[in-house]
Amino acid sequence: MDISSSSAASAPSPEVDLRLEQHRRELTGYCYRMLGSAFDADDAVQETMVRAWRSFDQFEGRASLRSWLHRIATNVCLDMLEGRARRARPMDLGPVGSAENPVLDTLPEATWILPIPDGRALAASCDPAELVSSRQRIRLAFVAALQRLPPRQRAVLLLKDVLSWEAAEIAELLGMTVASVNSALQRARATLGQEEKTDLHDPLNEAQQSLLARYVEAFVRQDIDALISLLREDATWSMPPYRLWLRGRPSVRAWLLKVGAGCKGSRLVATVANGSPALGQYRPSGSGGSFEPWAIQVIEMSGGEIVGVCSFLDAQQLFPLFGLPLRPEP
């Protein structure tokens, strides 16, 4: 949607458009963390831009434009979250499943944390340490943990720890006292403190590149033993929109032996999602060498092993988000 299409004749200048657009990527990352969906985040950012455009003549410069936009975005996200159930990962919704007797029920799209390409959510940075920190803060596990927080507590944590706002600024925005902001922040940090951090480097270091290449080779050949050897003993395997999730090498191995034949010969295209390496999977779909978009696989690594593979199966919606064609290149 064109911002200017919703504005009056006395709208701000094109220079204002440019100033607002310079903040779009950071706003998208913030709204994604708040909402857990790249598509919801895009909607929230667009609404933020429209509101900013319409009220730009009231922006008096007492705060930075960045802060002013994040104030608007926070209110938009809180409005969107009102009355909604939290998004989650399969392992957040129920006990580990069984590969021998799998229950393959699906849940609606609004149930799930959805992946996001790094390029849509992370502002460019010349500081490698800052970039790694930013990537840690869009990991699937981190975003899922955020969704367990009440929306206002979620906003407190992000405004303080990600955007470095002062407690007094947060209190003013959210209509809280400074003491209640600090209390909410302490509770939020405690909730997130148990989340395991994965190994993130930009670009992937040599060991990670080798691990990913071996995974791709083993997956395409459906060499189950080789693939399982790359997983940590307690690695997780999940496939939204299926509720089913698995933990541990034996369970993943049993699952792959049951269903893996359909993925043999897949084409895998490298991308990035949520601070982690990811793969667009095209699965063989019949005679004539045709392929169909099947999944975005997010590969989480730690200590030289794969600790989690999450395959998002809503390929028709997700492939365009990641700039992947619905048919692989010949």
C-alpha cells in the first residue's frame, strides 16, 4: 500500500517519505519480535508509516524520529495483540511426540511463530558483535519466548534491551511507573534467561559451512545414518503446521525412515532466517523431473552440531517472502 494514498492533499514532502522509509527494516524487526509473524509485522509497519505520515506535522522533534516511530509501532502492536492467542512453536504447545505412532493434526497459521528473512528484520551494522547480538534476538527460540510474556511486558523488554530506551521513556509510553517498568523488565529477563543460545556468525564460519554442506548432501540422498550423525543427541525436529515435534536422534531417525523417501532427490536452496542458516526445499513431485516448493528449513547449530531443524511447510506463502520462486531454477 502506498503511504501517500491515505494522506490529505497537504501531505508531507517526498523527503519525509525517505526519512520514514529509512526506519522500515528496524521497525519490521521490532514488530516481528512483538507479533511473531513476518506478515503481521509488515501490516504493523505499514500502519505505523500511515499514522506517522498523517501526523507528521505534529512531530516536534523533542524525541528522535526513530523513537517517535517506535512509539507509534508499539501502540499498533499492542492494538493488534489485544484478544489474540500467542503464537508458538510445536514444542511450546505440548509434549514430545512419537515417530512410531505420530499424531499428525495441523493447527491454523495464526498458531505458529513464522520465520523471517534476516534482510527484512535486521538493520545493517558495521559492528560484527552488534550484528551477532541482533541475530540472536530474532532466533526462533527467542521470539517464541517473547510470546510467553504479556504484550506490555514484551514491549518493556524490547524497548529496554533491544532499543536501549530509558525506563522513564518506557513508563511514559506505556502509562506505567518507573518502578513497575523495572519490575516488568526483571520478570521478563528471568523468563528469557533459560533460553539456549545457538552459534551465530556472519558469514558462517568454516566449520558451520562444512556442517551445513554435509547436512544438505545427506538430506538430498536421504542417507539417514549420515544425517542423524550431524544432530546433537537431544536435537529437536518440527514441521509446522503439524503439532507433532520430536526430540533425540532415535526418534528423528525413526521418523525419517518412515517418511523420508518422499524427500530423496530434493533441491535445497540456501537462504537465511531468524539469524540462522536456512534452506528452501523443493521436493520431487512426479514424472518428468518436476519439483514443488515444500518447506523452509531453519537449521540451528551449536557446538559443531545441529540442535534443531524446523521445517515450515506453508511453502506457497513463505517462498515469495524469502524471494524464492515457486518452481526451482532449471
